[in-house]
Amino acid sequence: MSRLAIVILNWNGVEMMRQYLPSVIENSVGDVIVADNASTDGSVEMLLKDFPQVPVIVLEQNFGFAEGYNRALAQLPDYDYYLLLNSDVEIRQKDWDVPLLQYMDAHPDCAACQPKLLALRPPKTVNSQLSTVNWFEYAGAAGGFLDQYGYPFCRGRVMDTIEQDEGQYDETVPLLWGTGAALLVRATDWRESGGLDSRFFAHMEEIDLCWRLRTMGKSIVCIAQSCAYHLGGATLHQGNPRKTFLNFRNNLLMLYKNLPDHELKSVMRVRCFLDYLAAFQFLLKGDTKNFSAVIKARRAFHQMRPDFDKDRRHIQQIRQNERVPERTNFSLLWQYYVKGKKTFKALMEL
């Protein structure tokens, strides 16, 4: 048994598994395991037939990303590390997981790390002459940060602006969050933190987990010596109202859980204004479904908020730092749309 379990959570992704799983098996030193969220597309049957060497954990229903991983990892034997890997990730680097393991072994204060996440396909706006270069991938690029009001951005991706990978973010620096598309977590820290919050179902849960780990005084990093290529948007495409609902609701729940006491009221007041502004922008574009999704998300947040009071009190009690440094003191929306700062480097030169 390896010290690392690479766990791919699958839901109705039979074609992606068939296409990308061989690259993971061929290029990994960790044990590759698939957890299936009650797929109905023949995923389990295909895995048993075509990949008999890969253990399959069959879950009885679709528990979503968060609880699906919680239940799958709880069934595993003892591993030192878990690597959460999306089913639409292709690995092109032999022993890609070794640099991640080496860093974690050498830095016991580090709770989680991610590889450099590159795009399997270039951005749609890129002309054919630039289609062969490496581009960062939206979901995590070279590691994530948060702005003052909870909006995530990455080294290599700010809002919808994607950068080419030219080695500009190869330095290992502290992050606030690592991408859930390829996140290696120390098993002891996973258990101590409680894992992913199942109430999120999907979206923002890895940022919430990493923020909690940072609050506990642990570090999160990106190891650029390791690369993974991510398709992205395989479950819910950008602009899908369900995705909009989950992103807005879960972002508010994450803020409520993790914000320091002295910032809670002021930040949530500003977010209320910004959320309704976003909703009416959808309405002006004639996108009534996403308008409704934002309104429903805010309503759901207020309904669910009492269930998070206990979590919030616990996080305040275990807090090792008043404010996580990788949560910036500026507004991303202001800097991006008004000031025109559209790269990570430009933002951090403020």
C-alpha cells in the first residue's frame, strides 16, 4: 500500500473516466481509487470491466462533492495523505505526485498543496497561434486567494482573465486555498478539521476547508514542479443557474463561518449590496434564471445560517491568527472592473 490515496470522485462521468483515468494510473505513484456517487451511466460497470486494478467505492446515492469525498475517505485504510482529483484531469508528467509528497514530508506544518493546474484546452478567446502554449486553468491555476469580501482569485486567473504559464508563478508561496480539482491533504489535518462541509454539497467547499486549515495555523501551497491538466466545467458549466445558486449561497455560508468577529457585520453588509447588484446585472441582460438563482441563494443562506452558528463559534475559539494574510484588504471587483488590474501581479502591487 502506498502512503498516498489518489481518490477520484465520479458521477455520470463514464466517458471522462475512460479518457483520463489511464493517464492517472500510468503516471502516479499513489494508489488510484475511484469513488462513485451513484452514477446511472454505467460508470461502475465500465470501471470493473476496463480497469479491474482500480478499487471502486460505490456510494448509495449522489452525495455531492463534499459528502461524497467525506464518505469515500472514511472507508479507506490508513494513508498519510489523500489526493482529491477530478475525473476530468489528465496527467502528462511521470510521477507527478512525487514533488507534492516530498514537499509535504519536509514541511509538517503544511496541511495541503496543489499542483500547477493547467488547461486541457486554451481559452475560447485565444487565437490559433497561441493555442499550443500552456494556459492556467480557471478552477485553481497556481493557487488561490480571497479578497476582502470573499471573492476568490488565483495566481494565473483573476475573474475571467486567464494568463499563460510562463513560469511567473513557480515560486512556492503561502496560499489561502488550493483547488479541489487536484488537492493533496494530510490525513491527520483532514480528520482534525472535519473534512469538507457536506452542507455545501458542491462548490466553495475546498476554499472553506483550506480557510479553516489556515485559521488553525496550517499552511497551503502550490508546488509548481507538479502539473495537472484540467478540462473544467465537466459537471456544471459556467453560467448554469444551479452553479450560480451554489456559488453565491456557499460563498455566503463560508464567510459567515470563517470571518473574524470584528469583520462579520461590515463584510456581510457590503456583500448584500454586491449580490443584489450582480442579480440585477443578470436581469438587465435578460438572464432571468441566473437572476432568480442569486435571489434564491441569499434566501437559502438566511435559512441555513442558524445551522452554522456552532461551527462559527468553534472556528473563533481555535483561531491562530486574527486575519489570514492571503485574504487581501482590497475589493477584487473594484480593482478589476474600475482600476483595470486584471492579473495577479497587478493586484498584488497595490
